[in-house]
Amino acid sequence: MSTSELDVKNAFDMESKRLSIKAPEIRYDKQGDTPDEERVQKAMLHFVKDFGTAAAAYLDSCIHCGMCAEACHYYVATGDPKYTPIWKLEPFKQAYKREASPFAFFYRKFGLKKKVTVEELEEWQHLIYDSCTVCGRCSLICPMGIDIASLVSTARHGMFKAGLVPHELHAVAERAEIDGSPLGVTPKVFEERLEWMEDEHDVEINLNKDKADILVVISSIEIQKYPAAFAATAKVLNAVGESWTYRSDGFEATNFGLLSGNLDWQRDISMRIIDAAVKVGAKMVLLPECGHAYMALRWMGANMYGKPLPFKVRHVSEYLADVLNSGKLKVKKVDKSVTFHDPCQISRRGGATQAPRDILKHLGVDLRELPNGGDYNWCCGGGGGVVTIHRADELRYKVFKLKMDQVEATEAETLLSSCANCRQNFDDCQNHYDWKYTADSLLELVADNLQEEKA
């Protein structure tokens, strides 16, 4: 147990004695009853199996400069060196040096790198999952060009094969694989929500068309918590005059296979959307306000499919920017000051940083950029599956203070984002801190301010 963990446990023990509550043990989750030695073998085997020459070059290139530490919201918020991004890969770096590096023989012969133990992997579960949102800020800042975030994702592949995933994250990923949705949204529930939004907002929402140019998908968190996204999307697409549809056999955008580290589940979840798009002859799949859904299909979808995708993939903010810039969509001016939170997987990792700014320019708002915003924006702290892991809550709240400082520095009236998962984390942290800001939807702001056609 590390010093920081011991301090936390001692403090909890003292408070528990006062309240006569037994302190819980610090836990590490395991799936199945695989022997510990076999877990280690599986973790290391699949880590080494899943990385190629680029990853090997990354592991050999680190000069231990420490710049990634200052780029990581976990390190900056806590000052704890264990949260240095490259350190999160240490057991896997050990495995690489011992088993696959050019000097592996010498590392083993002279004991320069010890074998990884299951105890190390249990401890590193906290670093690989609880305290990494795979936001990529460390990758962006690394002077050696090491994509640390992608290496963490590769490490998660090994952790999943070893059965060492936080149980909440494993549970939602498994539910998505079996039921088609991480939150248990069945096609029936999906259709009921759609009908509800259609009636409430008096807008026509297309469902299960046989042919359409655009297949629209949506995330579970929007279906359950932000269902107005249905109506907002329909209003925009109808105003442009698009041929589009939702499909009951391919509506779920979220991909917890990606977040948990299970490549097979990631592929299955992606293929549901791909198959539905091919079935209707879609020229485009329009992704919702969801960061990791963008990463999973836009940048990894072809790998899952095994060949180039037969359609374009666009995040809804990219689509909105395109139709506004081309004049296909008109909006009214909005007289308010706003600031914008760039979701990591859409902006820094995805490259769609300019699109929301184009949209906000058309809306005529007073845009007040976050300090270190855009590609260098601080992560909200809830991505990478972290928001599902309850034992990570206190750390997540602590990290969120960086975001609070960013937003408050702008003194903007309204906070916007284009990721429902970010909005969920903002809502939870707002409630925790009784904070004055709520993260609103960029898409919904556009839909609420469409310029009506003149008769």
C-alpha cells in the first residue's frame, strides 16, 4: 500500500472510530477465478500482442523529462508522482523490456527488469482505469511524440484479458455487448423515448426507414438523461432537408468495449452501427454529442470493419459547422456570453476543434475562450469510463476543480459543450460542489435558434 493510500485509510479509520463505522478495505476488482499467475501471463501476453513497432518505439523513447506530469490533470490536482502518465505504464514497460525488447535477454539474464506480479497489476488498476481518462493531453505535450494515451488503451486490453477491470466499468461494457446498450436501453425503450420527444417538441422524427442518406445514432446517456437531443437533431436535419433515419437495429453510439479494453466487444458494438448504415445505404453516419463514440467509429471504425468504411463519419458539431458555413442552415443571433468546453476525444484526440467555434460565430455569441482551451483544454475528468467507477469519485471531484477554475475565469453567462458524457460529469460535480454553472448542449442551442423560412 502506498503512503498516500495509507494516509487516506488512516484518516478514514479515525473518522470511522468516531462514527463506529468499519472502514472498508481498499479494493481491486477481479473477474472470474483465474489463478493469479495466469492473470499476469494473460495481461502481459495481450499487451505485447496488441502493440506494434510504433508502441515499441514509444516505450524505448521516453527520456523521463516529466513534462507529461504537468500535462496530467490528476498529477496537477494532487501533486502525487504516481499519477505521472508514463508511470501508469510501468508494469507493461517492464514486460516489454523483459520479453520483447532488443535487449530482453540481458534484462532477464541480469535481473534488470523483474517479472510483473499480480499485486502490481492490482495496484495499477487504479492508475490504468480510475485515474486516466485517456484524454491525450500528455500525448500532445510529450517532446518525444509518445502517444501515452494510446499505450494506456493498449494496457487496458491486457488488463481486461487478465480479468482486472473495475467492476462497474466491466458491468456496463458486458451489458452493452449482451443487450446492445450499456444502460439497458432496449429498442422498445429507444422507440418510446423517440415518440415522446416527437410529441413533446412537435417535430417529425424518422425511424426505421429502409433507405436514407444519413444514419443518425445517439448515446445512452442522451436517451436516459438528455432526450431533447432527439428533437434537436430532427429539427436541424428536417430544416436542411436531409434524407435521414434512426434505426432500432443500430442506434447506440457509446462503445464501452473501447473503454473497458475488450477489442472483441468494441468490434461488435461498432459493427451494429456499420451494418445498419450499410443496410440503408447511408452516405454518412451522424454521431451525437459523445466524445468516445467519435473516437470509436470515426478513427477506429475501419479497423473494426477490416476495410475502409463505405460512408463518411461526422460528429454532429462538424455537420452543423458544414451546413452553417455552406448556408444550408440559418440561425438567429444569440445575445449572450458563452464559454465552450472542448471534449478531449472530439477536439484534442479527434481534430474537430474549429467546428464549434464556427457554429458559435454564426450564432453571434460573445465567445469567451477558456484559459488553455481548445486542443490544450483540461479534461472534465469523467471520460475514459472514469465516471462509472464509484471508488474514483473523490479523486474525480478533486480533479474537476481545475475545470471550475477555467470556467469561472471567463465570467461567461453560459457554459456549452458537445459531449453528453462531459455534461453528465459536469452535472454530477455541479451537484457535489453546489456550483453555479450547468453545461448546456451546443446542438440544442442551435436547434432552439433556427431561423424560420420566410413565407
